[in-house]
Amino acid sequence: MHCSLDCIMCICEWEVFFFTISLCVSQGSSGRTRSFSLLPHLPPSSSPASQRHLPHHGPQSNIVTITHHKSPAAARRARNQYPERLLDVKEVMNQAEGQQKSLVQSIESLPMRGSLSCLDHDLLLLKATSAATLSCLGECLTILQQSAGHDCGPPSGESSTDTLQTPFALHHNDQPEMFYMFWSVHELISPEEEVMDSDDNTEEDLGVLDDQRSVILHLLSQLKLGMDLTRVVLPTFILEKRSLLEMYANFMAHPDLFLSISAGSTPEERMVRFVEYYMTAFHEGRKGAVAKKPYNPVLGETFHCSWEVPQDRVCPLRTETNPKTNQEVTGAGSDPYKVRFVAEQVSHHPPVSGFYCECAERGMCVNTHIWTKSKFMGMSVGVSMVGEGVLYLLDHGEEYAFTFPSAYARSILTVPWVELGGKVTISCAKTGYSANVTFHTKPFYGGKVHRVSAEVKQNSSGKVVCKAQGEWNGTLEFIYSSGETKVIDTNKLPVIRKMIRPVEKQGRTESRRLWQHVTAVLKEGNIDLATEHKHVLEEDQRSDERQRAANNMPWKPKYFNKEDDEWVYRNPLWKTH
């Protein structure tokens, strides 16, 4: 009863808020000079975002007044005042987002069943329409920002972007610059809110229980060989306790090896270092031997994190005749490098994820898009990762294009396990170096599991400069053309934990907050309740999709733009470096 009252109160507050906005707009919608004010009837503490330190401009700083004049001179004066007014509009948006967040939390706290449940059709519709309304307002704010940017020009020394470069975020009281990650106008990611990730979601190898086996058998009886599993609802007990977007981030668990690529003194060494990093990245991303499926990201789902890499962890150059110590190379006591990562589910049908990672200090970034295609193969499931990534080494003017292996879940009726398979190519058109990496699947009889081999060559001469072999989740041996060898044990490589904001500070579309209830009950072993929570998310997504279709509003990602068949991050490092 208490939850129901809270929900009704939130709905009433939400309707009053939008009635106020609508009234303000309608009252000022006619006449030669049109103006309106947004007067939010909300307490200052209604949203965590509303507590940000915004500049105050007198007692009426919480009132947004936008005036449209026909006079050119008056229009110029109004344009000059745009940045300050946009800050106030942003504050109102923050309050609206806080109210919508409270509404969603109240609805989600309702019981699954009863006269007023969290699956009530009208409540799901309210969630969808409120989110769509905020999205539309956000797009309007973007247009106003771009208009103000074109009229006033970007600040001195700064390039124009799609983000709101607010004065308080750049300089405050003439103190040194405050570092913020301006991923987009929709979210402001502050590194100061990030903490060391303490989650360890290693999956236990329990095999398949009898009751679960019967569910799988029933599912298999309805599938045909080669059938696309993209739209097939799989049982909850096979779920891994993380989103696919976070799994992609975990491939960056060795950011020190990633940053070492740009430290190569020759094109050959940079290609070899990239291959070393690539072959050691999969063991941490594909954690645990048991085959479980990460959550399918919902459309618009995002994941943000970063890594702080001590400069002395970035390896000295291998080809130097008299290599310097790490401290001589990087400088003793220097601040760590900052590696930033953002991922977004940019398409649902087909399921495509885009992710972008950068280190501005090293002048390197990587842009990737992956379409996961899964199919039924009898007693196993195959997942093809269709797409491409491009690594940019901006200080060298080099681009490295690379592809991905396929993944297979084997023995799905007994003890499921994962293996990688297929050929991967890595190439740099500028230097003429390329690499072929082969992930070998286990033969039906005999043979080893998880084998991988690689060969790096100079295309024009055909000379092989490096060979590698081993297991992608075990020991790898690299043999260079000089006769030098190196052995890397992936299980002994130190893992640098990612930095991530606590769930309570994350946006509503961020993976851990979005899936928090499913994850919590999966950790408790409550499969039935996890299924119900998962169903709520799926119904929300279907409701959003129906609402967009009814309003003829195509989906627009926050962070990525589609260019031909590729998804490219909106504000990449190569545009500003």
C-alpha cells in the first residue's frame, strides 16, 4: 500500500511538472514577441543532478526566459545571452530527469502481481512516454546549443563539439581546469565520482542441473540446425552476471599493454606490440571456463568506465640497444595515464554494439562496432562477431584495422564451456605490415583446446617478422625475426581494475544500474525472480519501441553516428588531437 501511494504521488508530481511546461509554452505561443518561463515547482534536492554548482544570476536564476524578437539587433542581443540561459535550461532538465528517475523507481518498487503492479500497461506506457519526452527535450537542447555555438563561436582555443562546454566545467574561480568527460549533452561523467571496481563476477562451474537440463531439452526440441537465435528467448539460468557492453570493456583489462603499442620505435614493433596485446586481451574478457551468456544490451544501454595506468607500467622499447629504465622513459612520480571507455547498444535488430576507448596523453584511440550473430549448431551454439575495429596511433599517423574471432558454447547439456575459433586479420595500410591470427577449435578426436597461432609479416617483401603460438587463456610464446623469444603467461599478467561510478550515481541507461535487480537475485540464486526482473526490462523495451513507432520517431544513439555500414563515435580524439 505504501509503494502504491508513493507511485501515485510521483505520477501526480510528474503530470504537474509537464502541465507547467505545457502551460508556459502555450501561454507564450502567439504574438510578435513570444516569451515563456519555466518555473519548476520542485524542491532543490529533488535530483542529485540539481545539486551541481551552477552560476547564479540574481534571485531569478531558477527561471528560464527565452524571448524571440523580430528585430535583428534584439536577436543578436538574445543570442549573446544564450549560453547563460542554456545553463538554466540544463538545470530544469536535470530536475525533470530527477523526477522521472523517482517515478521509474516507484513503479519498479511495486509488486509483480496485484491490482497495481510494475507490469501494469498504463504504468509501462507512462515510463516510456516520460523517457521519450525527456529525449525530445534533450534533442531540442542540443539544437539550441549548436545554434548558440554557430552564432557565438567556440571559446578561444577550443573546438566546437556537440557537448555543452559550460564555463563552470572548464574553469571555476580561476582555479586549474577541472577534468570532466563530456561524452554528450545527455550525461556528464565526472571521474571524481569513479571508484575502483570491486565486483568479481567469476562464474562457478556447476554444470547443468537436472531441472535446467529439461528446460534446455525443451528449447532444443523447438530449434532447427543453423537457426538464428537472435530473437529466441533463452532461459535465465544461463545468464552471466554482466552486460555484453561490460564484457567488451573487460577486454581492456591490460591497458598497460594497450598503451605500450604507441611506444614502439618502428612500424614493425608497433604491429608486433598490437598483436601481443590482442592475443592477451581475451582471457580476461571471457572470464571463467563455464559458458554463460552476458545480458543482451537493450537499445540505448550504455557503459562507462576508465583505467588509471601508472606510467612506469608502460613497457620500455624492446628494440632499443640501451633501453632506459621505466622511470627514465616515463618520469618518476608522474600522474597516471587515463584510459577512458564508453559503449552503447546502437541497434537492436540487428543487435549492434559500438564502443570507443581513448588515451589522450598517448595520442591513441580505438573505435569499434560489433554485430553479434548467434546460431544453433546441435549440441553447441556459435556466435559470430561481425564488425571491425580501428586503432588510431595519432602521433604516428597510423590506423590498424582488425576483426574478431567467433565464440562457441560447447556441451550445452552437460558442462558447457567456451572456445574461440576463426581467423582474424590485423592490417596497417600506411606501414604495409599485417598479421593473421588463427583461433583453433578443438578437433572432434584428440587435440588441445584454446590454441591460437599468429604470424606478422611485411607485405611488400613477404618477410615474416614474428610468429606466435600457445593458448589464448594460458601461455603464449612469441618468436621474433632477430631470434629473440618472449613467453607471456596470461594468467600471471597483472590486471588493472577499471574505475566505475557506483550504481546510485549512474544514469538510468547505464548497464549496471539497468540490470542491478537481475544481477542481485542471480547472485542469490533466485532464478525465478531474476526471470521476472528480466521480463520487466524486456517489456519496457517493447513499450518504448511501440511508442517510437506510434510517434514515427526513429531511434537515435547518444554517442555514435552511422557512417555507411560503420558506427563511429561522435567526438573522437582524431578530430581534436
